[in-house]
Amino acid sequence: MLYKYNYLGLVGGGLNPQFPTNEVIIWDDLERSVVIRISDMPSRVCGVRLRRDRIVVILEQMIKVYSFSVESELLVEFETARNSNGLCCLMGHADRALMAFPAKQPGVVRTVDLADPTISIEIAAHESPLACMAFNNDGTLLATASEKGTLIRIFDSQNGLKLHEFRRGTNPAVIYSISFNHDSTLLCVGSGHGTVHVFSLSGSSITYPKRAESNFLKKYISAKHSFVRIQVPTVTKYNQVPFICAFGAEPQSLIGKLFSGFFLHFDKFDDNVYYGNIFSYLW
């Protein structure tokens, strides 16, 4: 959905799709009609991102960028690693047109300024393929996680410098969501083990042990751990349910939405003590 507008990007899916899976529909919910149709994609559409002047279409191994107009024009396209989950971040601000997506090499992130696609850098973020990523509010920071899901890394989006490294845990887990708070001092991460972790971005988290240790121990010691860990009810590594989590409008508040029908709201958290409610409802 285009922020503060009535446009939705739709793609066919499910057992009986209403639209072809290789077509993008831009729906005007105010007029209740299709306003743009982009057809004949070379493969299944895995995701769509919108901003006021661009339509970004994510395919299995390619990203296509179109003008946001009735006669949509293909402006630029980029090859990617296999990206069946449609991983892509797009800044929606008028003065920043930054986009991040998987590069051709697994574990590498590519950032591009859509105002000038020649401005681009690649960041070797992880050894494993990418699973989740997110910009902060002004696009200066980029958070990433791999399919392994044990480490979350924060990079300067302009030069690719690693600024923070956080450890979610030692056992692999699917990372469903990553979100910065409004002033980029906190980061929340939701995992397939049913945990929400909150990390602090205050100060540098990149430290290196002085003694000679094993590679695993070096990585474990050098990464910063969360100061809040919330266990989502009914979700475990044996019963994984996709969900998203983000910071609320109030300082130190968290909200979450599970695909199973739970809605979480925490008014306050501090040093692993949190206060709030967990609601469930029928679809």
C-alpha cells in the first residue's frame, strides 16, 4: 500500500487467483477500480513496492522499476540472487529514493539511489542468503538478517560500513520482521521461535576479544545481545507462525500482529520487564 494514499499493489495468488501471478495490478481503493496494469512478466511476481513516483516489481531473480503513471514505463532493472520471498526495501520519502535488495551473490545487499541508479554500493552483509532487511526512518541505516537468523547487522547505507552487530541467539531461526524506532535508538526483531528481541543502538556494539578464542566464541562475545526478550504465546520453534512487530507511537511501546489472529500491545519495556496486553480475535 502506498503510504497515506489509496493505492494498493496487488498480485494474484492462492489456489484460484483472480489475477495472473505474472501481472501487477495497481488498485485505487477510493474509486474501486484498477488504474494501472503491468503484464507479461517473465516469471512469477514475488512482491511489489510503491512510492509516489515509482512501482517496484520483485521477480524470482530480477527487480524491475517502473514510473508510477497510467502508461507505466520501465525505467531500470536489476539482477538479483534467487528471491522467492520478494525481499526489497524502498524509501518512500520525497527527498530520498533509496532501495535495497539482494545482490547477485548470496548474502550481499545492493543499495541503489533510484533518482540516479548509477549511485550504487554492495555490502557483504552475511555468509548465508538474506532473509530480512529494513531501513530506518531517514534511510541512513540498513538492518539485515540472513536465513540462519542468529545475527542482525546494522550498516551505514551510504558507505556500507558495519556499525552494529546483534546476536538473537545461537540456534538458527527464521527472522520475520526487523524495525527501527522513530529516532533509531532501538531495534526490534521477530523470530520464528516466537520471540521478540529489542536491541539498543546507543554506542558501538562492535567489540573484539583480546584473548585468542575460537571463531564461534569471538563472534559470540563481539555481538551485542538484546536487553528485552518477549515470548509470543502459542508460537515456538516447533509451532512457527509468521508475525510482524514494530514500535508504537509512544516511546518504549511495541505492537505485533500474528497471522494466527493474535494482536500484541506492550505499553512499556525496560531490562526484560514489559507491561501490556495480548489480544486474540477471530478472522
